[in-house]
Amino acid sequence: MEMPLFLHRQLFGNELLEYVIAALILLLGALLNRVLSRLLNKLLFRLTKRYTAGVSENEMHDLLIQPVSTVFFLVTAYLAFSVLRYPAPPLAVQGAAPWPKVLLLGLFHLGIIATVIWVILRLVDFSLLVVQRRAELTAISGTRRLDSQFLPFAKDLLKVFIVVIGLLVALGQVFGVNVTALVGGLGIGGLAVAFAAKESLENLLASFTIFLDEPFGVGDLVTAGSVSGTVEKIGFRSTRLRTAEKSYLTVPNKSMIDKPLDNLSLRTARRVGFTLVFDHKTTSDQLQAIIQESVTAIAAQPLVTKDVQMKFDSIAPGGKQVTVQYFVDTTNYDEYLNVKEAINYCLVQATEHQGGSFASTSTTTVQMSPA
């Protein structure tokens, strides 16, 4: 069967028939890509379901199948453009490949390398997701703490290494750069780079110190120097904190270990200490009764430890000073505030019940541990 004559017309060095074939290859590739992606996703999910507990089929598709689909599309595009001929320009060197063909081939190679890097990066994300989901199912708190703290750091470090390797491969395969000479040149200039990146290297080493010593972890409430907040992420350069004002604070890792660090989440109890000042009209009998009734009320609180102290400390011109100290056995800030409020009411009620009164010329001095 003969083809219609118009399909043999020449356009930019190719017959219309060749353009039609290239378009059909692209169309067929797009249809096969869609079908094969779904089949591959279902097949991989069934094969790995017993090893990837907690990871859904949609999550696997988003992480792995999309990059693979891009590779399939690039191969389809390469086959489609291979059908076409690329005529050499009039001033082209004899025997040299036409520049449009060289350009498209270079873009294809660059796209394949970039997509392969993308696939490897997604495999790293997928592996981390599997480990995290399995850790959530094991109910081992120490393991979950290590996973939430170390694995994101290891993932970022591994991704940087993969991207650097990919860039070197692209420079050598696509742009014809002598990678060996380039790496050697970087070695010669390594000292200058080290000085230029001195702070980054210090922060990287500090991150390893954090993971080895474990002075704090993700979810801990910490105070380092003048900064305080809940740790949300530990990276290979900085630690990110959520402050009490709900702002997002980024602190270099070096600053987190160079200054005295108080991990407030590891304390066994919260200390409360302050001074009450009674006027001189309050008699010694009333003062003793107030102290006895207050100590009994404070000790009766479920979250207060046995170390309750309330002492007649000194006599000042402004009144009789009584120091109060107790510990609240909780790391929850809301519970801590509720216990303080209840005890303050008890102190006021005991004073009113025994007929005492606070000094009007002095203010109560409060000393408490950071929230």
C-alpha cells in the first residue's frame, strides 16, 4: 500500500512521514508509560509489602514511580528523535555531527543523569520512610529517639554526597571535563576552601558531637546561652528550635555545644522558690500556724515531692520574711502552672484563715526555674 504523496514532502531535511512516526512513538510511549507505571507500582508494592510495613501504595508511587516514569519518558523521546535526520549547516565542518543533534544528545544524556540522581535520592527518602514507619511500630522509645534525630541527618549527608557524585559524572560525560584533573585541582586548593568554609566545617563536626554525646534530642526543651526552645530538627549545619513565642529559631551547631546547655526536658522535677513578706502585726503564733497549714496543703498536692520547705527566714524593716520552696514532679508546663496556682491559693487561704496579713510596703520576690 502506497503512502499518500504529501507524506513524502520534505520539511527541514525530513519527510512528513518521519515526523508522524516520531509523534506516534511519543504518543505510544506516553500511553505505555502511564500503564507500565501503575503495573510497576502494584508489582513493587506486592513484592516489598512485607518489608515496608506502614508505607502505603500511594507513598511508594510518589517516591519511586514518578522518577522512573521520567526515565521512561526520556528514553521514548530519544527513540522518537532518533527517527529524524539532522542536516548539517552549510558552513559545518565536513564529517562533524550537526549541532542540533549534538545539542539534543547532550540534553538527553544530561536528563538521564539528572533523573538517575533523582531516582537514587528518592530511594534514600523511601528507605528512611520505611525505617521510620518500622520504628513507630516497634514501640521502643530509645530507637524512635535515635531514628528521629540521626536518620534525617544521615539522609541529608548522603544526599549531598550523591549530588556531588552526580555533578562530577555530568561534567565528565556531558561537558567533557577531565574529572580527575578537576579533583586534583580541588585537592591543591583544598586548604583555601577549608579556610573559606571554616565555620561550616566546625558546625559539621559539632553535629557529630551532638549525635555521639546526645546532650539533647528532637523534642527536648533546651536552653543554650540566651536562646531557649523545643528542638524540632538537628541538621548537619544547624539545629532548629521552636521558641515559646512559636517562632522558628535556627542556631549553628557550634553554638549549641560551645555554651553551657541546659536540657530542661531531662530534669526530674521543676523547682519553685520565692519569699513571702508578712507585716509586723502578724503574731508569732499566727505565723507558725500559717506555716504549718501551708506546708500541709502544699504536701497534699499530688505532683509535689516530699521536699517541701517553708521557713521563717528573717526579720526586715518591711516585715517578717518566710521562704517557700517545693518541687513539682512533672515536665509538662501546663501541669506545672496548675500546681503553682493551686498552691498560691492555699497560701492565701491559710493566711486569711489564721488572721495574718501580707506586708503592704514590700513586694513578693519570686525565684523559679525556667519554663
